[in-house]
Amino acid sequence: MLRFMPVGDSQTIGSAGEHTWRYRMWQHLCTTYGGPFEIVGPRETLYDQHAGAPVSYAYADPEFPRAHLAGWGEGWLHMAPLIEDAVREHRADVLLISLGLIDLGFYTNAEQTADNVRAFVEGARAANRQVRMAVLPVIPNVRATADAPFAAEVARFNELLGKAVADLDTPGSPLLLASPPADYDLHTDTYDGTHPSASGERKIAGAFAEALWQAWGVGGPYCR
């Protein structure tokens, strides 16, 4: 039994009424993975825009394993202290991680965020020495189109993330840097310049799916 845990920020938890890329990834694994698997994590809810809190279960299709470790406004800074307990309690084998945008936007610079990446990896491995991690670089949002220093910080972090992945990758606990969707369009793949629309959900799921398939032979090619 392979256990996948999605880890992320607002792009991963999603809002009430959405499918989320987690759902698209689950659909993909159902059709391509040849063995038993689970989606695991300590949380299940979506973010409710009206309540201003993650209290909604109103998924566009609620009939899927909704478990995750994601939070609106949470980044590497917030997840690094939580990941050891989450991996241990839910026996996660593969982490699908999309973090960093909120860190750089509100909390930490590129170097500090990269330090939190390393702390996160250390915590995950403390719970499971063989855990596998696939990490998506930060996809710049609409702010980066008008805020040059922020755009530079995102680019710098993605460089540091690539270095951290290379440094921390081991045969026993592989660390994989997924390729961001080459055709991701903020006008059509998000509904507000940051959060994925249905097409954006599919492209993010596809980025993880292709990485798992090409690097580890898990699943298969992604079909949108």
C-alpha cells in the first residue's frame, strides 16, 4: 500500500466548491497506478471564503479521499514543524509538496525559505527514513508581473530549491524536483491570478504525475 500525502498552501487546500488539484491527482492514480494506494493526511477541509477559515467540506465532487496537509496562508515556515508528526501518524510514503509562494509573499526571504525546506525534509525523514518527496517549484502569481523585487525573490528561491533538492536527495529517501507546467497561463489557469482554475488544477496534477512517472515509474503519463 502506497500512501500519498499532498502538502501545500492555498493552491492545494482549495476553496469551497472547487475540485482541487488533489482530486485531479487522485483521478490520475486511480487510472494509472497498478496497486493499492491511499491519500492520507491530518486535514480534510477546504477554505471557506465567507467564514475566513478552513471549515468547508463542499468539494465539487466530495466522493474522493480528501485527506491532506495544506492550509490557506501556510508555507514551508508553517509545515516544517508539523511534517514529522503528520508523516508518522499517517504513515506517508510519498509527499507531493507545493509550497513557497506564501512564504516569499509574507513571511521569509528566499534564503530563509530554503532553510525551512531543509528543516521540512529533516522532519519528514525523522518519521520515515524512506519517505519520498516530489516538490513543485513556486509558480509566480500575478504579483510577480508588477512587483519586480518579488519576482526576483521567487526566481532566487526556485534556484535555491533546486540546490536543496540536489543536496538532500538520497537513494534511500529520494527527493524529486518536478517541472512546473510550461504552458501555465495566469489568465486562464487561475481565477484570480494566484489560485488554480479547473485547467490549472489539471496542470498542477499533471506536473506531479509526470515527475512521478518519469523519475520513479509510479503511475503513468498524465492525460488531461
